[in-house]
Amino acid sequence: MTAVFELSANTKAALLLCGRFGTQILPYKPLTPSEFHKLDSILEASKLTPGSLLEMKHAALVSLCSGKVEMSARLASLLERTRELDEAVAAWSGAGIWVLGERDKGYPLRLRQRLISARPPLLFGAGPVEYLDRGGVCIVGSRNSSKAALHFSATLGCRCAREGLTVISSDMRGVDREAVSSALDLSGRVVIVLSDRLEKTVTAKRYRDALAEGLLAMVTPFSPNVGFSVANAIRVNRYQYALSDVAVVVETRRKGGIWSGADENRNEGWVPAFVRSEQTMSPGNLALLHLGLAPLTQQDIENVESLSGFFISHAVTHKEMKAGGAASAGRKRAPLSLYSFFLAEFRTVAVSRPQSEPEIMEHFGIERVQAQKWLERAEGEGQAEKVDVKDGEPVWKSRLGAC
């Protein structure tokens, strides 16, 4: 497995300035993406490119940095790492890893347009580069997801493969890996966005055949040898969304990387997003429904004639519903009821073992006022019963067991 690529001058400069490679302890930290883009703007104002730095004399470098000696020394030190870079590039190439700079042909247009100044200066990867700009379905979920969520993810991955839709996810165990493996089992296209250890992942047995057959592309904005960090794992979520046409959140908590990624996409409006909606779902899924994500059920995935057609029509309809568009009034669904989802979940957790109000608050991630409001409504409808008081807290039981 060998990647044949030639570094452009601009990409070589970006690697020297931003890359992390070699074993040498550096006197200066590599530039962050924002620092690199700031430098790039200064260069552009002078009708220069990052590649121009490779031939720049010390005096010109000081002048470029407006006389800031510390910054010019930092740039000069980083640009001197040519031997270490050559060794790293040779090792990456031997492992089948390519490098793509943001000025290179093939750099994903989606990242340029959607992330703008937050776009990564460099991408490292393996497999077909062209997959990065073909869009697809972003499928994400928590590591420790329920069996129902894993089944949902596997079904979705299979359906995408059958319809020729690229699955975009990560190598994280649980929902993500389930979607990826299900799609690859049916020879579907997959893009895996990594937050760490590209060098190790390209050699993983589970992906060897898919890479060899050209079904899989891996990509990361971080150097191939970078280890795991929580910050990078959270940050990488935005790249999954930005490379996609549509996103599906299979399962999430009310905190962590999956939640923050979904919330960032919702705020930025990169792609239409759906969330798994069933009788039993996590508090995070309920919260995303409340925040306006469109619902997607197991039955939807299994029964719709065209998954891509479903995504297009329901994304448009859901957007119109949120905006209250008069033109869509005749085809609006019944409004989502968070209380109905609460009631369905309450049945599963409180039918066999009564739950105290604090337990209910923690399970659903809601405040006491909201819990009491819904419990009193359920009691009035004959669907919940206050059966005890424990440590001063009311204890509730579902009365839906016979339904």
C-alpha cells in the first residue's frame, strides 16, 4: 500500500510551520490553524504565498513579522526542519498516507465554504482523495450506546451502501464503527474522519481490504502520529458534519463530543440533521428533538422507498415547520410532543422499579419543575402513580405495564 504524492511548495511550508513530526524536542511550538491563516493573510497582502517562505532570507522574515523578533525566530526555527520532514514524508508514503494542503487541488470545497477561517491548513489521509468532496451521510453516536441504537446504526449503514450514499463517521467503537462496518460489508463507500493515530489505523486488519479495494478513505487534520486527546476528539466532529450532505445523530448524552458536534452544526447550519426517535431514547436525543432536529425512526430507514429522497423531503419540510412557513401548512406533521417521549421512556424505567423524583430528573436530564409538571399530568391521565415517599422524596411508578 503506497501513496504516490508530491508536496507542493505551499503544502511543504504549511507542514514545516504546522506539522508535528520527528522525535526532536522543538524550541517553539508549531503554528495553530488560526496562527497559520493569520500569517497567510499577511503573505497574501504582500502578494506572497506560504511557499515563498522557503526561500526567504532572515531579514525579509523579520520584516514580514513587523520586526517582532520572537515570531520571526519561531518561523525560522520551524522552517529549518526540512530533514525531519523528508523522513516523515517518506514514512507516510510507505504506509499509504498522503498529505493535502488547503491550496492543493482536491482540497474539499465543503471545508473551504463551511469552515472558512476554521478550515484546517493540512489534511492527512489514505484511500481515494476524491471521496472527501462527494458528500454523504454523517452517522455519529456515543461509544456506549444501547443495542437499539447499534441496530439502528447498522441498518442505516447498510441502507446507505445499497443506495450508493457515502457513510461519513469515525473509528470510534459503538455507533460509528457499526455504521462503517455495515456499509463496508456491502461494498459501500466510507469516509472515516480520525482525531488520532492515522499511522496505526491504516494498518488495522478491519480496514485492510476496504483500503485495498478503494472503498474507504481516511482523513484527519492532525499529524499521523498524534495520540488521542479529548480536545481533538471533540474538534474533529465539525469536520464530519462539514464533509457531509446530511447528518444523523443516533445516540447522545447531554454533554461530550457528540452533543457539542450536533449543537455546533445546529448553530452553524452546515447540514440538515436528524436524530434517532423511538419510544425509548436517551435524554440527549430528546433534547435535540426539542432543539429542532428532525426525527428519524427505525421504520423510516427500513420502509422508505428512497433514503436520499426521504432526507431531502423531510429536511425541507422540517425547516419549513420550524420557520412556520405558510406554504407548508397543508403537509405539516403533528407537532412533536416531548411529553409523549417522556411518557414512553418513563414506561420502560418505572414499570418494574419505582423511581424517585431525583432519579427521574437525572435520567431525563430535566429540572424538578419540569419533572413534577409531567408526572402530575401523567398521574391525572391515570398513567403514573405516586406509590411511596423515600428520604422525603416522592416515588413514582408507571401504570402502563398492562398496555
